Amino acid sequence: MGRLDGKVIFITGAARGQGRAHAVRVAEEGGHVIAVDICADIASNRYPMATREDLAETAVLVEKHGGRAVTRVADVRDRAALAAAVEDGIAELGRLDGVVAQAGICPLGTTEPQAFVDAVAVDFGGVFNAVDVTLPHLTRGGSIVATGSLAALIPGTLDSAAKGSGGLGYSWAKRAVASLVHDLSVVLAPKGIRANAVHPTNVNTDLMHNDVMYKTFRPDLAAPTLEDVLPAFPAMTATGDPYIEPEDVADMVVFLLSDESKFVTGMQMRVDAGGYVKLRPQQPVF
């Protein structure tokens, strides 16, 4: 028996990267997924977003590992579209047991105000919308997992308009996700529903591997390559690793979705290779 045997999990941003890894791990553990993604670019976000083909490939991988997948193209900023996707998924799969609010963007390399608005709308608004449309369907034992960010928890990383309006919006949104999960867990606890956040360090996905992100790590170079930035990436870990894999985050997500974490709620689970304790050391106690 799998750790998620028969459970149905709603996952946003499921077409590639961390969202796809979560969907595959759910299937490996005996579960099924309702997988949504925008499958379109957002103008202020200067790297390409996932495609419909990517979302279809996620479904293929879920089914390859024994799960069932209901896929829908939906923008997490559109609450009605998300609600329709949830309703369609439940109609086909029969239930809803958990939520992974994963969809996110990091629109770096611009000072345009729209990048701030877009980052907040997707990275925080998308999480809030996912909670809003799924909460009526969750019962005791349900689990909500939201994706935060180590970078957002570290002052001076992206939280400055001088480094770009999109990065500032990303940091604000991810910190707001942490705050939302903290208080949401309190109001959900009497219902037996849990809420936790996962805060990864650098993850080996398209969000990290693009020209704009490379330039953020190596602003001294006009057109840095992966080879140029690899020595800089370990600044976000204590272990010396440049990044972790999406599957490393999925391991934590599956734990939080499973009954193994039935008494774990309101937590900020850092999957960060020690990045937080390295960059925010404990202050001395007098």
C-alpha cells in the first residue's frame, strides 16, 4: 500500500518542474491528481512558461506510475476557472483529500510595476484562490501544502525594488504565503484540516535555469552561462550544493499530504540544504 492510497490531490502549476514532481510522487504513493497549469506566458515574466504539451506529459507520467490524472488549463489568478477544474476533477475522481498550491513565477530583470503586481497575483493570490476553491471539499484529515521560498525568507536577497519590482513582489508574496499558512492552520485545526508551507532553496527547474536568473546571480557578466553561475549558486545552501532537485521537495510534500504528518500543521518546512540557518544565524541570547 502507498502512503497516499486512493487519495486525490489538487496541484497547481503541475505542467513541469516542482508541480510535475509532486504529481508523479503522489501517483507513486497510490494517489490521483487534479492537475492545472496556465500553459501560457505572462508578459512581465521573462522566461517561457509551461505549455499544454508539458501538462499532457505530466498526465502521462502520473498514469505511468499507476495514478489517474484530470488535467485542466487554468490560470490561478482566475478563481472561477480554478473552481471549475476542482469540480471537474472531483466529478471524475470522486473526492478531494489534499491541495498543493505550487504555481509560481519570479519575474526578475524589470522595474515595471506590473511585474510586482503579477508576482503577487500568482504567488500569493494563486495560493489563496486554491485554498478558497478547495476548502469546501476538504474534510477531516485533509491537507493543504503551499510553496514558499527560502530566498523570500532571507532579507537582502530579492526584497529590494533596486533589484527589480518582480523580485520584490515575489518576496512579498512568498512571505505572505508563510503568514497565511501560519494563521490558516489555526482556524482549520478544529476541523481536522492541516496547512503547511514548504520553502525550497534553489531548485533545478526552469524558474532557475534562464538568462534572467543567471544574470541575477552574476550581475558582473553581460550574458552569464550555467558554467558561469554554478560557483555562485551554493550561496543559497550550507552544504555546498548549487541546487536541489524537484523530487527532493516532492518527498517533503508527500509527507505533508500523508497521514504520517497527521499532527503536523502550521509549519514552515525548509527544504533548503541548510540555507536558512547559514544565512539567518541564531541571534545570541543574553
